[in-house]
Amino acid sequence: MATTMYCWRCKIDLPILTEEEYELVFPKSFIDQIREYREKTGADLRQAQADVGEQALATYERITGFKETNPLALYHHRLSLYGPPCSECGKPLRTPAANYCASCSAPRVRSDAAR
């Protein structure tokens, strides 16, 4: 099940996909999916983008129960792109390599094993 957490781009809490869930939403890159869809159906680029995007949105909603409207937003609703929760405010660090929280400026607390 997707983890609900803060998305820095959307500025709200919403379901963030695990890698396994992300693979269900995007089994191939968006470009590869569009290319294959156009070859299969003969659709123009605009129609292929809309149809493939709708498929990704439907899969995301089926997995999470959250109705996203922008298929491109799904690319950053991926758990592996975020760091651990801030020890002060609880929001996720913006990246796995972040050294401080972008929300409250608290420094990242690292365990001795990670140093």
C-alpha cells in the first residue's frame, strides 16, 4: 500500500508509491509507452499522451484511492525520490541525500551506522 506523505511539489500530503507500485503505474518509460501505443493504434501524439496518461492515472487511483489529475505528477510521487522524515517536523527530506530539512531547516539526524 502506498505511503501517505508530504509532496514538495504538490505541497500536500498524498499517496507516494513504492518501487513495486511505481512499476505498475509505469511499467516502461512514459515515452516508450506512448511510442508503443501510437504504433499499436495509429493515434497522433496528443491523443497517445492523453490515453497513456489516463491509463497511468487510473492505475494510480486503483492502487492508492487518490484521484490525481496530472499524469506527469506521478513521476515525483515515488518514495525512492525522498529522504527520511525530518526529526523535528516530520516532513520527508526532499532527497535521499539531503543534509537538512527544507521546511524547518533542522539538520539531518544520521545514525552512527550511516556515517
